[in-house]
Amino acid sequence: MDTVQTIEVARALLSTHGGRAVAEAARKMREAKAAGHMLDAAHWEAIHKAIEERSGLSVRYA
């Protein structure tokens, strides 16, 4: 996933989930890691960071 796609997904999540978008991205990242899908987890981590940067929201996902 390139930077443009990451930002597009981040925008879509913010539009759909509003203030819960950052938590949603963190949840999807945790689920991908738990399933052993490390590339997907990395994509969701990048999306999570993009949402934080755009919105000023923050959620720990460790």
C-alpha cells in the first residue's frame, strides 16, 4: 500500500467513524497481527498513524 492509498483509507475511516476511526484502525491492526498477517498489520499501523496525524486523536494499540 502506498502513501496515497494509506491517506485515502485514513480519510474514509475518519469520514465513516469520526472520532472512533483511530480506534478502529488499531483494532484492525491487532486482529491482523493475531491472525499472523503481518503485512496487513503494517498497512493498518500506517493507516492508524495517518489518522492520528490528520485528526490529532491517539489510541494505544500495543
